[in-house]
Amino acid sequence: MSSDQLSVSSEQWTVGSEQLAVSSNPLTADCSPLTAHSLFAWGQRTYVMGIINATPDSFSGDGLAVGDDWVATAVRQAQQFAADRADILDIGGESTRPGSQPITAAEELARVIPVITAVCQTVDLPISIDTYRAAVAEAALQAGANWVNDVWGLRMDGRLAEVVAAVGCPIVLMHNRSKPKNVEQQDKLGGRYVGMEYGDLIGDIKRELQESIHLALASGVRESQIIIDPGIGFGKTVDQNLQLLNQLDQLKALGFPILLGTSRKSFIGYSLDLPPDERMEGTAATIAIGIDRGADIVRVHDVKAMARVARMVDRIVRGN
């Protein structure tokens, strides 16, 4: 597919401040085909979420928003992920790597809406919009997204929970203590967090996730819509990430499906002294341990390889 075949291009999507206001017609469940993709059998097998970075920059080097044909490139990646047995596509327009610079809502919309619109035309998989902004989530759901993946667990934009509640879509609530002042950069290995203090790592993460869950429920989000993410790599040191992964099963007590995002992250790089493009084996190890410890969804860059890892681990730990 070439860029001229797509009905929406990045150049066609312009966003003014007036377009970021709340729609006069609230979203309803009819705005996106969620019902066709909402029957996930949690605990029976592991689901694979493929990462589509609609950004010009990414810690892993896979940012797609470069050149004139980047929307078509994103569509081809989505089609390949579907062929490689992804279950969900996660589309994001703002880099969340340690030390990254925030962008405006207008910039984020200009990146993600063309991709969501185009992917919906060609790939029959549920789409997650990776954003913490209510305005972006609302536009993405109208464009065809089915889930919201909020890396700030409803702590950055209080209206996001209202948008999710109105649609009735799933939302991923992630734990996050990221602070730019705690980021250390190395040319080969990228950014990592240092000096992050927790009184009780697992206890603190459970408590703060519970606070995000409370924010969701208070706005009308149903328990059945909530998925939690421990936030590997977000405001945690290398050792804290390793401990969190090893003790992931303790989060099952919260009673929600768990999404695990370890793919190519710097704690793997610092553990193995490897750059992002050489972290596949390390990622595979974290996926295997994560599934054994109770992960329900794994968010990955290398869908084909990690889907195979997930299926093999499922055969061992789930017997299917």
C-alpha cells in the first residue's frame, strides 16, 4: 500500500486548538467496533501486543514518523504484525523513553490519527491508543481505536477516565514514577533511572496502582474494563525492574489482568551490556519469566519471535 492509497494522511490531519475541545456529542460504544474484539479469555493464554511507534524518535530505533511515506510504512508493519500472530496493536505518537521531551496534543494527534484510520482499513485487530491525554484518546476512539493505554495511570489528565467510561472500552493503567532528574544517559545503552527510592517496591507499586484503579472506578469505569501494567522501566532502577519482574505474581492479588512491557528496555541492555537492537534474547527471557509470574499480555517490538516464545511458555505453564 502506498501513501496515496490511504484515505487519511499526516498532511491532511491538521489540528487547531478548537478541535481539542470536548465533542458536543459524547462517545458511545457504537463509535468503535469493540464488541468484535472484547472476548479475551484471561488466564487461558498470553496475548501479544505489537508496538507501532508513530514517532520520529524511539529508544528502540523503530520510530516510523520519518519520510514522506511513513503512514504506509506503519500500515505495512501492522499487516506484518497481524501475520506474525499479534492479538492487539498499540499505536503511540509520543516517545516515553527516559529523558524524552513532551510534545503537544496537536502534534500527537497529527501522528496517531492517520495511522489509526489507515490501519483500521486493512487490519482486523483491536487497536490500543497509547496516550495519557483525553483529547487524543477521544479522537483516536472516534477514528477506530478500541483500547486506551495510559502510561500515567489517569494521573495526568483527569478527563481521560470520563472518556473511557463513556465508551466502555478497556483501559491499561500503568504505574509510573518517572522524573527527568533521575535519568542517566549512556550513548550505547540509552537512558536508565537512578536514585529511585521505594519504601517497599512491590507494596508501593500495588498501592499506587490501586489509587489509579480508584480514579477509574470513581469516574464510572467498570472493573471489567481495567488492565494493570507494573510500569517496567518507568521510574525504576535496573535492579528494581529485575525485582519487579521476578515478583510480578504479587500483583495478581489486585484482581486485574496484567500487561507486561519489557521489550528491548534499558534494564535488559544494562544487564547484558547490549544496545536496543541486540536485546531480543534478553527480551525473550523477560517474556518467559513474566508469563510464568502471571502476565496476561506482553507488549513487544519483535512480534513474530515473542509470539512464539509466548506460545511455548503457555504450553509449559498453562498446558495449552
